[in-house]
Amino acid sequence: MMSPEVHYYQDYMHHLRCEWFVSFHKVFHPLYGIEFSDRKILNFTYLTDLLYNDRENKNVTDYLKQITAKMTCTVRQHDPTAYINYTHLTGWDAPVHQPLHTDFDEHAWTSVLYLNDNFTGGSTIVGGEYIKPKAGDMILFRGKDIIHGVEEVTSGSRYTITTWYKNDY
């Protein structure tokens, strides 16, 4: 049974939008991404500013802004003072894992939105429970208080949108 401070949302994002984000990562990471501990990261704030184009009816930054707005509404159901500190679109190519840890003290909440599930391993460990990623699902938890990590991805690539939230005190 999950802790009351761990919230699981099934079908949080439609699978076609998940596929769009995976494709977006594959195209834009080589241009604007960074490598960090064997992970390939794209920073949403940087991309929104860099790629913004107000001349089109819809552009790629609209998808970035839509999902961050939705995540803000979701976390505020549990904590009205929470707001996004930063968001990463991350590719995890096997073999890779994230050791058990807690987040920085200023990160009251953490969410992980799974964009794919066609890889082996890579379950999220939160408070000792293993959560198998399912494309479109999201987990939200108190990242600074609950020990969490990612078991080794043994084959394939795992894609997530991970967000860290602060509180407005």
C-alpha cells in the first residue's frame, strides 16, 4: 500500500502525446540537451524560452506549457502553495539507474510522468515500493521526505518528464 504522500495517476497523458514527447526528445536533445550521470536531459524552461514562436497558431512550446500547467494544478490539489521549480524531459539509455536518495530540502514535491514502457527494468522505487512505469501514468510524492530511486534499465530507453516543486511560504 502506498504512503498517503504518494499519489499515482493512471492515464495522466494520452499515449499519442507521450510518443510526441519521446520523438521531441530524440530530435531536440542533440541540439539543446545536456548529459548528466548517463542521462540525456532537456530543460523545459530553457526550451520554452528558446523555441517560443508567437507567429504560429500552435507551436512546440505550447505542449511544454500545457503539461506544466496541468502538473501545477495536480500538485496544488495536495499542496496549494506548491509551484514548479524545474522540469526535465529525460532519456535514460540502458544500462542506467538512479540510486536511492531524497531530493533537496527545497523540493517539497517530485513528480515523474512516464512517456514509454517499452524497455526492461527501470521501475521507480518510492518508499520501498517498486512502481513499474506505464506510458501516460504519473506519480507524485514528497521527494525531500521519501527515499526513492530508479532500478537499472537493462535494455532499451526509458523516457520521463520529471518535475521538482517548491513551496511558496
